[in-house]
Amino acid sequence: MPLSRDADYATYLYTCNRCRACTTVRDRPELPVCPSFDHLGFFAYSGGGKGYTAQGVLEGKVAPTLEAAKVAMHCTLCHACATMCPPGFETIHFIRDLRAWLVSHGVYANAAHHRLLENLRTKGNLTWGQAPNLTLAAESNEVEALLFLGCRFKLSQSALDGVLKIVHRAGAKVSVLEDEPCCGNPALELGDPELFIRLAEKTIARLNAAGAERIITLCPHCTSTLVNDYLEAGELKPEVIHLSEWIAELLEEGRIGLAETGPELSVSLHDPCHLTRYLERGEVLRQVLEQVPGLELREIERSGESAYCCGGGSFALEVAPELWRFASRERIQEARATGVQALVTACPYCQDSLSRAGGKRLEVIPLADLIAGRLD
Ligand code: SF4
Ligand code: SF4
């Protein structure tokens, strides 16, 4: 749905009534949920406000300037505004479209924004790291699933230790793509939808050709991209699930088991936006945690669909660093208020963002590592 003067699109865009309900938790106006609005306090930075900026573009009142780019990119694309909006205003579409319009005019929020997109355009990935040399490959006709690592997990072999322990304990026959391509999500979020389609078409072809009936994505950003956004790019044949859903299934089928005794540990759960709001599959995280002996789960006040973003979505760490700093500290503070020993999450972006913000004050543990450490 690109920004255009198309009547239906414009009509839809004008459904926002500036009620500001998208800035707070539903029926809890005292609890902010939009990090962008919470940080700067102006309506322009909310989901509805960004829709208004898009209206200004259609009316010729907003020019493609650095100021407009800073408003459009001052946002983690956490989906809280779309989830909370009473009339169901699809803010994410307009924010992405606004970014695409600015980028089409050569306007970027900062040098990092430009560099990330240039890497994607010229190299086809974010060039954060090379795929680890995994020794997973089973014979192709025996593979039960293909693991899609995503760019964050390609950064280091050690980030995969917990996942690999679970794979081996379950006796699962899984494989990975050689030179795994980018899922395309960064292009969509950074403002180049045509590049997204090109990357997605290539990745769909690679994934379909791999012959697996199922894809297990390690990063929820990849999961929601493959499930939701690939509908615009082509037909992806295999079923797509997130790692946490696979872990829940392995536990349920008895392919992995948990030690009956383990160290007592109190944890809170940070719900990843892409798993919980974009896909509405976040409850699986609680189902897994509730099965761990010795583990006490204490919910953060803003949790589930009302969770406050970790601040790391949409590459804010590089593209809107002040927003990242504000939101990640806010989230760590809120988690620490529960008095827990550790925070669990299931997204490598949340993991990176919250680990940096938490430092030595609060340990952040990936769900897969927690489960791998408690296997019987
Ligand atoms: S986006 Fe929805 S919740 Fe936000 S101001 Fe507009 S109508 Fe209200
Ligand atoms: S996506 Fe998140 S950060 Fe962006 S405007 Fe909506 S609620 Fe705010």
C-alpha cells in the first residue's frame, strides 16, 4: 500500500481521529506504550501522528526533509500503536510508506540509515557477520526442518550454542542454507520496499528449493516477515514457525525433557514485538517457561500485547540511538521493579538491546539457552 493519491488509500488514511489511544495501554491511560511518543511527547511522534504526516505528504504540505525523516525513523515499529488503536488504524503501513517516500527522495535520518540500506542494495545483507560453519546438515531427504538463522544469529557461533544443544538432544534432523540470504525485513523497515520484494523473491526461491516442509526461524523478525510480508512477494511453500514454538512442541512430544530439579530462579519475560503483536503467538513463551522446574515467572506490568518495546526494533540502535537509549532503559527499569534475578526473551534484537541496557544490573537470557541449560 504505497503512499499515493489513490482515493481508497487516502480515505483510509483519514480514519485517524487523533484520539491518542495509540500512545497508552488499552484502558490504562497512565501507562505509556509508544516509546517514540513517550520519549519526545509530541503527537507527531505517535503512530497516529505519523499517519498525519503521511496525510501532509498527500496534501503537498510535507516536504522530503531531514526533519521529516527524523520523525519517520524515530520509531521502533513495535506495532503497539496498531494494536491499541480502537478503529484498528494500520499505522505500520503508513510509517513504512512514509519512510519509503523519503528514501525515494534520497532523504535518510542519518548516515547509519543510509549505510545499512546501501549494504543491503550492494551486498544483499547487512554484512554484520558471516554464517557460522554449522555441522547440522542431514541428507536432504531426511531433513525434518530447515533452520533459518537470520542476520543476528550469524554474528557468532556461540549465540547458537543453546539452539544446537536442543537440536542434538532432540535428535532432530535439520539443515541450514549455505550462505543464507537476508529475509528482506531490513529493506522493508528502512524504507526500500522494491528492494524488499527483490530480496524476498530470491529467498523464497532458495527456501522452496531446499525441499524442507518446515522452516524454523530463530528470529521473530524473520518469522513475521516470512509469514506476513512474503504474501506480497510470492508463495512460500513450507510452514513457518518460530524457535520457541518448536521448543514447546519438542517438550510436548517428549523429544526433549527438563531436569526435575534445577536451581531456583525468578524471571520476568520480555515479549518480543514481532512474536507477540505482529504474529499474536507470544503465549507460547509462557507455556514453555511454566514447565521449567524451579522457575518462578513474575510478569512485568506492561506485558503480552501491552509490552513496552525493548527499544531495539527497526534498527533504532543505529538509526535513532537516543530513542533506543530511552526505551531500553525504561524497559530494564520496569523489569527490575519486579525484583527478579533475570529477564528472559526470545528475540536476538531484544536480547542485544536489553543486554546492553541492563549491563550488570540485570541478566538477560535467551529462552533457548535457558531451556538448553535445564535439559535432563
Ligand atoms: S492512530 Fe488510532 S489510536 Fe492513534 S490517534 Fe489515530 S485513531 Fe486514535
Ligand atoms: S510503532 Fe511503536 S514506536 Fe512506532 S509509533 Fe507505533 S507505538 Fe510508537
